Amino acid sequence: MLLTATGVARAQGAPGGEVRLLMLGDSITAGYGLARQEGPPARIQALLREKGRNVRVIDAGVSGDTTAGGRARLDWALADRPQAVIVALGGNDGLRGLTPAQMRANLESILDRLKQRNIPVLLAGMVAPPNLGRDYGLEFSAVFEELARERPELVFYPFLLDGVAGNPALNQPDRIHPTADGANLIAQRMLPFIETLLDRVPVPAAG
């Protein structure tokens, strides 16, 4: 089926018009400690469908995954032929104290490969744990900000855990993984950015 070069899909539930949205991430995406229907991918899908968008969100979250792990399994994750991708990696790079330069190289590889396939991407930023120091934290956050500036084709969501991180009521006892309410808030806050992403999905040409 041919795709138009400039059209965008509103995914409003037309027959055969389901849009496949992949969320490539770690334990936050995988909904660690939550029922499957409570994790961010399921909540994002539910919110999108409430708005009339025929979207299936594919959960490609693997607990413990770093950007290197996401890079290594990208081809496997793309087997479901998603039409748009959320890249939500980096948290474990920070927890393990891996260098921001390594993280950047891995993210660049992921983004390059998705661009080669003409798949629209939302990049979700992350911040480093405060115990690693101010300089590390600034360099870590700058990776996401610089990639967003250098790649205007990206939709950029600055912080995956915005409104959730540091709030005991929205996090499990480990203070890392969101509760069901926290995961729902992540989905709600990301939703406008995700809709912008979906508006960049090419529309199948008639006939």
C-alpha cells in the first residue's frame, strides 16, 4: 500500500485504520509492580481511544534495560511494524552511572535507525539520580535536550516522570517505579505530545 508523502493520520477509527504505536522502554514502560492494564502503555492506549483515536500501543518495555539494551533489541521490537515509536530509555543508564556519552551514542543509533524507516518518534527525557552529582546530572539531561535540538523531526517530552518523580503518593515503596495512579498521570501528561506524534503518521493513499 502506498503512503502519501505529506498526509497525517488522525486515526479516528476508520475501518482498517488502526495505528500501531510502540513504546520502547524499561521497567517504567513495562509497568513494574503493576497489573498489565495499569502500566503506561495500557493507560496511553485507553486515553487515546477515549479521544476517538484507533491506536494500539505495543508494550516494548523490559525491566532493567539500558539504552544499550534498547539499541540491541530494536529490530526485534520493530517486528510488529509500528507506525510511530516512543523512545523512553535512559533511567537505568543513570542508576548504573553509565557515561552520558555512551547513552547518547546508543540513543543516536536508535533514532537513526527509526529515521531510516521513516517512523515518527517521540523522545522522552530522563534525569539522573541526584547522588551522582550535579555535573553528571547536567551532562545526563543535556543528552536529551541536545538530541531534541539537533533533530527537529522529533517530538520531545522533556521528562518521562514529570509530576510523578519524588512524590511518595505516586511511587511504589522503592521510590523508583510509579503506582497505578502515577502511571496514569504519566499517560495523561504525555497525551498531548503523543497526539502530536500520531498526527505525523502518514495516511494510506486511497486505492
